[in-house]
Amino acid sequence: MNGVIHRARLYTALVGHSFQWSANTAYRVVKREEHPMGWTAYQDWSIGFMRTLFQIGGYNHWRNSIKFMMHMGNYCDKHMVITPVPPSTFQQPGCRNSWMISLKPEQQPPNPKASFVLMYLHGGAFVAGDPLMYKPAYLTWMQQLAAHGIHMRVFAVGYPLAPEHTFPAALHGVTEAYQWLVQELGGSDNIIIAGDSAGGNLTLATLAYMRHHLRSSSSNASSNNLVAADAESSAQPAVQSTASVVGTFHPPRAAILISPAVDFSSSSVFTKNSFSTSHSPDISSSDSNTSSNFKWDYISVHENVDVTQLYISSHNPRELSDPLVSPTYLEDFSGLVQNGMLVVAGGCEAMTPDIRTFVDKVRTASLEVAINYHEEPNEPHCYCVLGSMHHLVVKGAKVLVPFMEKMMTE
């Protein structure tokens, strides 16, 4: 009965959003006004739909909606070769199908000046998402790089999802997938690892986890939290096999973090805004920018609660400050990548303050790490992989593709 009531509430809210969007759009047309963020009517409706879904729907609704929206990217299939990497490839329970994706042979550059694999970790708050949900973005990146004489493949990873598989299952699944890819390629020089939102979190956490194991035989004063996390995860079935191969860790050529979720602790924007409504006109001036971002972005102000309840099985708030959960608490970022790191965020996304803090910390704590930061004005969370709004994918590619080309050719 509760499920029926919840669905009815969600569907009513989605219908209400459409009516409100229609009224707002008609008003702007009559007044000849642009959207405050400069968005098209379709982008405004899409972001509002996603916002309603994230605020009211549960993770099962998110999963079902993603499955539905994935059909919008099926047009990409005629341009790509998509080969499954079955879950049986890995020992970690909960792994789903991963995929190796490339352009069809006739679209690949004949004599590429560089060739690499982009290992991609999808977002979805650790509880939803699919490795193939970004096919329009994958296709755009591969085609643009091919036009520059670079052959890129995508290894889209189906890591374990919560709440069926709680922390650190996803971390161990991604670690095993990375080591498998290194073995397949015979090294890591031709790997760029990337992820968005929760996938960006896992990108950082995985690299830090593997680097820690590489240094585990020597003292490392900054790894106390990592050691504690490893101790707590020792009961997981895949830990022994994961730890045994992590000792041969080779960092990737580069890393790309798209709107990464870097902080779920009490210092995050979620906690700072959890007691105020994102649409309230009387918010304090000190929090006005962050709160207005929650107004325009589609992620929920309560997402940190979802992570605590669904991703962190112990429900211990102190674990949210563990650097494997909140990578902004890492004290050393050296040795995670060979060449460089790119962080991309939307100018009106809710987590932008946390992401800026993270970038500043990397620049201060590890001067030798070449980190590039791009913030796209007036765009939301993960704007550059939202395939249902292709103009955003194209906008994001203007930042991502040159970085990948630079990393692989210089």
C-alpha cells in the first residue's frame, strides 16, 4: 500500500512539474524573456523532470527511469561495436555486465597517432545507473578523437550497486576491473580513467586504494583512515584477490572527474543546506549561492542521507569522512596518475562549492599534480554526459576531447 501511495505522489508531482513548466514557458514567451540560466525549453523541462524524480522517487524509480531513457541512445548502436565483458570475469560479488565499446572499423582512423582505452565509471548515487547509459557521449568523444587521428575505446564498468552491495563492494569491483584492464593491455600507459558523480568518487577512491596497497609495506602517516577501511572490509569475499593484485598497481595516464561527489561529510553542501528548502526566498546571504544551485540543479539536497542509509551499511556518520567515501579528505594526491587530472563541473550545480574546495586542496597539498579545472557557466550536474540533451554533450566535448588528446600525444 505504501508503494502505491509513493508512486501516486511521484506521478502527481511529475504531472505538476509539466503544468508548472508549461506556465513558466508561456510566460517567458509572452514577456520575450530568456530562461534565467539561458536554457532551452526542452532542457528546462528535462532538468525539472529529473529534479522531481530525485527529490521524490526512490532508487528503484531512478533505476527504471534510467532504463527508459537509455532507449534514447540506441541510435548510437549503428556506429559502434559493443562487446560484453561478463560479470564472471571478476570475483567481486555484485558486478554487472561491463562493456568494451569502439567505433565500427570503417569509422576508426586508419593510421592512428595514438590509441587508448577510456575506463568509465557511471554515476547514479551508488545505487543506480548503467554502463551503457552514456552511449551518446561515448560516441561523440570517439568520433571527435578519430577525426584527430586518435583511436579511443571505452571500457564501461558495471560495478556493484547499493543497497544490495554496500561499501566497499563498488570500490573493490572497480579495483578488480582496473587490474583486469591493465593485464589485457599489458600496462597502464594507454588508460585514462574517468567517472561522473558517484563514478568520479569511485575513480578517486580506487586510485587512492590501489596506491595505498602499493605503499602498504612502508609507513604512511596519511593513510590511517584507509587502513581502517581495509580492516573493516576484510570480510568481503573479493578483498584477498583484490589486495594481491593491487601490489602491481600502475597509475593511469590521466583521470577525468565529471561533477565528482567528493564530500558526504558534515562539511558538504548537502549538510549545510539540509535544513533549508532550495526554493526558500529568505535564505541567509552566506548560503544563497549554494541554495540557489539546489534550486536549479536536479540532484536532491538529501543525497547525503541516501548515501548514509544505502551505500554505507554501518550507518556510522564518521565513515562519511573516510577518504574512500569522501575523497576530499585525502591528504596526498601524488602518484594517482601519470600525467594529469581534469575536473569538470557545472556552474549552477549544487556540488560546485565542494568541487572547488577539492580542486584547491589538490593544488595546495600536491603541487606536483597537474590538475585542470573547468566550470561551465549556468549548467547542471554532469551536464556533459546528459545524452538526452545532445547540445550539452557537444559543449562538454569541447573540454574533454582536447584534454584526452593532449594526455595521449604529449
